[in-house]
Amino acid sequence: MAKQRRKLLLVDGYNVLRSGSRYRDMRNPGPNPDYDTDSFNRAREALIDDVVMYAGRDFEAIIVFDGADNEYSDGSFEKIAGVRIMFSRAGDSADKVIEKLAWDARARGIETMVVSSDAAIQNTVFGGGVDRMSANGFSRAVAVNAHEFHLDESPKTAVKNTVAERLGGDTVAKLKALRDSL
């Protein structure tokens, strides 16, 4: 069996939620009372779902949210459907965590992709040989994946072509005339 390449997908959580076209409208809490206290809850949940679907079996995925201004954030993580979700430690930015994770992964020979529209992160990680994708690029890729998934799930009917459908109109008319003359 061929050895599978190790890949890591690092997502700059709040940057993607603010810059990704797919998540802009989700930040509005709307009439749903479950989202009254935090307008980002709906968008965060959608991002997690999208990363799970996008990463699939190809990537190990980590979403890093900025917890720098939260005095209770300790940098711990939880796993949801195989994706690590973490908030940076109080006082540390998500940017620094992403840069460190990306550099460490590349040092271990892991193919790494960082999703962020933050120019500083993109320039820093690209200089270390890490691939990058913008928040809108990720939004488009997720939309394509969702569309393809929907197509795979929709019922399909087999089309049976008759001989008459495959022949030209003149030939069909001649064959009908021949049949009727018998």
C-alpha cells in the first residue's frame, strides 16, 4: 500500500468569518434566540462544519480563533469530528499560534495549507514554504464542495436512448415510410 502524504490545514477562524463571503450574512443573529448573545456563533458553527467537509480524509485540520483579549483563554483545544478547535491563550494572538503551527509542521515535513486573508500571516508562512489560501478562496472551494455533495446526493435517473433518438430526422422518416409500406 502506498504511503499517504501527511497534510495539515490551518484556518484563521475569525479572519475567515470576517473576510469570507460565505460567512458574512451568518454573523447577523437574526430572529433565532439561540444566537442572541454572540453574533458569531452561527458563523463559527458553519465554519467548523465546512472545515470538516473540506478536510475530509485528506487533511488534519486545526481552526484557531483569537482569544488574546479573553483572560480565561488557556490555549486548550477540543476536537469536533476530527477537527481541532482552539482559541489562542490570553495575551497571544491567533496569528502567532498559526505561524508557529505552520512552521513546526513544515519542519516535520508535513504539507501545510494556511487559510487566511491576513497579509502578514500569508507572507510569513509563504516564506517558510507553506501554501496559503484566502478566506474568499476557501469560501468558494467550500461552496463548490457543497454543490458537488448535493449533486452526489440528488437522485439520478438513467436515460435510455432509442434508435430513433440517435438517428437523424431524415433517416427516421425514411424508416417510418418503409415500415408503413410493408
